[in-house]
Amino acid sequence: LFSAEGTGSGSNFDVRYYRCVWNIDPRKRYISGSVSIRFTTTSDTASFLTFDLVSALTVDSIIFQGVKTNHGAVSTSQRWCRLPTVLTQGTTETITIYYKGVPNNSGFGAFNKQTHAGVPIIWTMSCPYAARDWWPCKQDLLDKPDSIDLIITTPQQYRAAGNGLLLSETVSDTNKIYHWKHRYPIAPYLVAIGVTNYAQYTNDVLLGNGTY
């Protein structure tokens, strides 16, 4: 099971990686997209998996090995999905959760819509257990993925910031797609984004080998 608040219910899984694909328009307090969770089983496990996500958000579908799975609610903060096969210890697999909706706002304010100098901004703060308010995850502070990719689509007049390094910025019709990659272990509550009309500054640093 993917755990809630580090309760130990996820002791038979280790999360390896998250791939988060989000559509964000800072003029609207709303999120849609998908999160792929790659995990490895640490013991033989049943075909039911759970993950953390509040009931305010709608799960459109959950895909495992290219097939939609049955899914439902465990509680107001957890969901389940049923896989077509039992997974044995040491198995590495991926589920992809497609979802949408208006996030909750617990803790310090998980998913915030404000303005700065009259321009809208969406920013996130998931401490300590508010990641589940806006994205599906295993909300266990002891289980950190090795890396994450954040792929954010937003209207062209805005810029999207995220964890790690900006790998690409691609124009797509009236939108831009920002791809951020973080290559170190990270707790779910530290995954964060900001979307507004950020200014971009570039500085060069001369390294010891003479390169920039």
C-alpha cells in the first residue's frame, strides 16, 4: 500500500520516481494532468494498491501496463486501484493516475492562487502533509523517490518554476511547456511549483577548468 502520513501502510513498496504532467493557468485555481509513480515491491503484495489524494479531486482513470484499472476511495484522503495481477517481491512497475479538480488547502496552504502586482500566480506549499491536496503520491516522509520530472503547461505569458533544473521550454500553440527535472531524493511535501509572469535572469560562472 502507498502510505498516508508515514503510517507504515506502504511498507511493501518503495517509490522510485514520479513523473508529473500538469496543466496550470494561474488565472484559475484548478489543476489537471497525470502523475506516473514507478515503484518496487519489497514483499509479495496483493493486487490492490492505495495512494494519497483528497476526494476533492476527480480521478479520471488509472493506467497499469496500458490498461485501465478499477479504482475508488478508501477515505477522504486515500484512493485504491486494483491491478490485474499479483505483484511479487522485487517487482518494479508503474501506475499513471489521470486526475483534475480544485485542490484542498490544508497545512500552510497547499495550492494557492494570489496576485502579485496585479498578475495572477499559482504557488504550492505542501508542508507537512498537504501534497495529497493537489497531486497523487505516497505521502510518507521516509520514502523518497530518486528523481522527479515536472512537466507544466501554461499560457505563453506565464513561466512555470519547479524543483531542479529546467531542461526545456517549448512553445505549443498558445501555451508553453516547461520541463523541470530533480535528480536527488526528495520528500513529497517538498515537490513545489510556481506559475506567473516571472522574469528570467542569466549569470555565467567561470569554473576551474575554464568552462562556463
